[in-house]
Amino acid sequence: MSSYLRRTTLDARQILNEILDKYIEYGTEQFKVPDILKIDPISKHGNTLEIAAIFNGPENLKYALAKLQTLLYI
């Protein structure tokens, strides 16, 4: 998973790491989009649209989250 994270921006990587921490702490119940983006500390990066902009758009955000989920189960 670390090779995928290295290809993202620093801000996007931080958000994905925070989501991963929430997943570790709470399991799949915390992995629902857009709810996961509204939980602290992820919400400190902005609202859903602002977080999507960090990933260069909502489609890239969806892709990153799907990739993260896929990598968790490999």
C-alpha cells in the first residue's frame, strides 16, 4: 500500500492515512463516503468538496478510496 500512497500528494496521503487509522480503530462501519470525510481529524481538511479538490476532483477521491479499500483486502 505504501507504493500507492507515495504517488499521491502529501495532503491526500495524510487524509488517506487518517481514514486508514479510523478503519483500524472502528472497522468498516467508518468507511462510508461521504460520512468518513465528516469525522475529525479528516474534517479538518475541509468539507467534502474541499477534500475532493485535494484529490483533483470527486472521481479521483472515489478512486483513491476504492483503491485503499482494495489494498486492505489483498
